[in-house]
Amino acid sequence: EAQVTQNPRYLITVTGKKLTVTCSQNMNHEYMSWYRQDPGLGLRQIYYSMNVEVTDKGDVPEGYKVSRKEKRNFPLILESPSPNQTSLYFCASSSRTGWVYGYTFGSGTRLTVV
Amino acid sequence: AQSVTQLDSQVPVFEEAPVELRCNYSSSVSVYLFWYVQYPNQGLQLLLKYLSGSTLVKGINGFEAEFNKSQTSFHLRKPSVHISDTAEYFCAVSEVDSNYQLIWGAGTKLIIKP
């Protein structure tokens, strides 16, 4: 089944403790992206990648890192999480030409930083 | 696209009644338009899209939307809603030459009253 898999689904952590949220897709998509979703703000893009070793900042990149060493994986790294990073995070992917037909989203990771 | 405005954060409607969710955007160039739906505790999925051609587009689950270039709007409609339509709906816009990037609205929660 074609899908984007995020792990974990839920995570509670403490301020300053480094964490990684994984994202993997099995569709050979070139494009991958991370969003955070907050009430009343919709989806805000954190980082995106157009292909292996190519990443770029979105609208809210501060406090986050990403890497794209393999086509299928696009992990989101929070080096020193803070409470304002408590949010619902989504990973999405699409093909180079198929993006107009819709992104494929993961099921989300609900992160709480205390 | 510079911005996307979803005028209503919540829309309560009785079951079997019609509904319209409003979306306006600002852009001076040609755009692609999308509606995504997020069911509770799930990721987003594409509901429908406008790329070109007929301004009335039909999507899944009986939804349709009309692109109005002069009003810069892309309102979503359904003639008769069901409890299963309870979800959050996001409008998104992409300028034709933007290469993958979407600008998202803040979302509208559709609340179905029995």
C-alpha cells in the first residue's frame, strides 16, 4: 500500500531533550515536506526537500533540522525542544510531476514538550 | 499566491442540510486550487482540485467547488451533509510555476448536528 509512515504517533518529552520524528514513504517520491498544525493557524511548512541531499526552509524552520540522505526518509530533528514546539506534525510527499494531483500525508505526530 | 483566507473557523450545520465552506485567495498570477479534508485523528487527504478547464469541479464524497477568478474564490459545497462529513477542511493554493509549494488556509471545522 502506498503510504507515508510517521513515528511516533504520540510523544511527550521534556524541554531540551533532543528528539527525532521519522518519516518514510514507499512511493519513490522526490518531494517531501514537514508541516506543523496549530489551532487557528492551519498548516505551516517547516522544511521541504525536492530530492536527496536537497533541503530548504519553509515558513517556520527555527528550532528544527532535517536531512534527506535517502529518497524514502525525511526525519525531523528537534535538537533542543521547547514548549512552543508542542504541536501536531505532518509529513507529506509527492512526485515531481504528480504534486498537482495531491500530496500524500502521514497520520501525524502529536508532540508535547513540557 | 500571497495568502489564503477561510472566512469561517467553524461551520455548524444540521444533518442533510446543504453547506458551503468559503475560501478566498490573493494572487496576481494563475493558480491551482485544492481542498483537503482531515477526519478526526487522521492525516489530510485530497478532496478535489482545480487545475484548468471547467470552473466547477467535483470531488469525493459528493463535494464540489467552483472557481471564480473575478472574486478570487474557491468555495466548497455539498447539497446534503452527513455525520460522516464531520472533519476539518483546508483550502490550499499554488501559483502555477511555484513547483510543489502550497499556501494553506487556516481550516474550517464542519460540525454536523443530528
